[in-house]
Amino acid sequence: MALFVDPVFKDPQQYSSYATWGAILAYAVQLYCDFSGYSDMAIGVAHLFGYKLARNFNMPFLSASFAEFWRRWHMSLSSWIRDYVFIPLGGSRGGRWQTCRNLLITMTLCGLWHGAGWNYIAFGALHGLFLVIYRLWQEARRGAPWLAWLARGLDTAPGHVLCVGTTFLTFAVSLVVFRTTTFTAAGTMLQHLFVRTDGLRMPLHSNGLWYTLALVAVAHLVGHFGVWRRVQERVPAPVLGGAYAFAMSLALLFATDDGKAFIYFQF
């Protein structure tokens, strides 16, 4: 994914809208696989020494709202800032605007946790705004009868899929602020996302990106419905071990030669 991401974020002015959309989708997947992958490895290594670490990701790209997203993404950080920042500030015990204020402060500090940069502060504040909008929507749908039809539509299966897709795309777009080092570059990329712009195409053939996105989506669905757990219980251990070894061999075979450190090592 880095091969789709790095060239576009390095010089966003040179790339087309299609390449820019590809880069932000690739970065969302890269960030998730990077962070979730090394969290899983840490959990596995801890098991070897007899320690049981808490789960850190729970299929976040199936979230239908940003409140649900932050319950599924970086769960250790989310629970920490809830217990030691949001609740001490007053949580949701005050009025509407006090709660919204607490959400904005909490998420802005969450952004600052990633580093002393304005882009991280802006990213946190933006997600605080998303949480505020969602909370106001939840209150409005309960108190306004004229919104009942929309709420009922969103509660259906197609409406849920729409909410999941909207949440994922909004998260991916917000990563523009997180990944870029200047607001000028972020503004350029956002302009290319929403205003059709000609320029260079994706650095690699786009099929690799779409196949990876499809694989991540399928993996989320398999995990959500517990398919893999049932397979593990029924397949003999030698066969399962051979399958894991084969998958690891494929990963090593198709990995690029230039190794990169985990993204979250810098935080």
C-alpha cells in the first residue's frame, strides 16, 4: 500500500483525482494493517510468555458511526482517554453543550497524543466534531418526528451498509490531515478529491489496490460472522499449521525489498 500512498502524499499537486482517491483509500488500509498487525504480533508474543493482552482492534471498518468506530479502533487508547480524560471532564453528565465540549477536548487531546504537530491536533479536533455531529443527530432523531422516516431507513440493512460506507470514506478523507505535514498539501489533496483534476495516474496499476480493498472487506465480514473461528475448530491442527505457513510464505515472496518500520512506531 505504501507504493500507492507515498508518491501521491509526497507531491499531491502532480496527481489526478483518481490517484488521490486511490492514495487515501490505500493509506486507510495501510494504517489499519500496520497498526492492527503489529498489535496482533504483540498479543501473540505476550501469549508465549504467559501474558494476555487486551484486544486492540475489532473490525473497525464495519463501524456504522464514528462513536462505534472509536470503540473498535485502537481500543486501548480509546478506553484510556474515556476513563482518564472524558469522564473526569464531566463526560455526558452535563447538558448537551457541555458534553459536546468534552468530546471536542478529549478528541483534540487524542490527536495531540500522536505528536506535537498541528496536523495531529486538527485530526483529533475533526474527529471530535464527527462525534459531536453524531451525538446531535442521535438526539434529533429521538426528538423530531419528521426525522423518524430517515432514521427508520438507516436502520434497515441497506441503510446500515450506507452508514458503514460513509463512515469508512469519511475516516479515509480525514487521514489527509493526519498524513500530510502542511495544511497547504492537505488543502491540495482535498481539492483534488472533490474537484475533478487531471494529472498523473496511480504510481502502480490500480488492480492491486482494489484487490487488497476487497480482501480487507472480506476479512472483516469473515471475522464479523465468526466464519474463521468455526473453520479453526473443524480443521485438523497440521492442516491449519500448513495453511498458516503457506500464507506466511506468500507474504514473504510478494513483499517488497525495501522494508519500512511500522507507522505507529513514531508515536
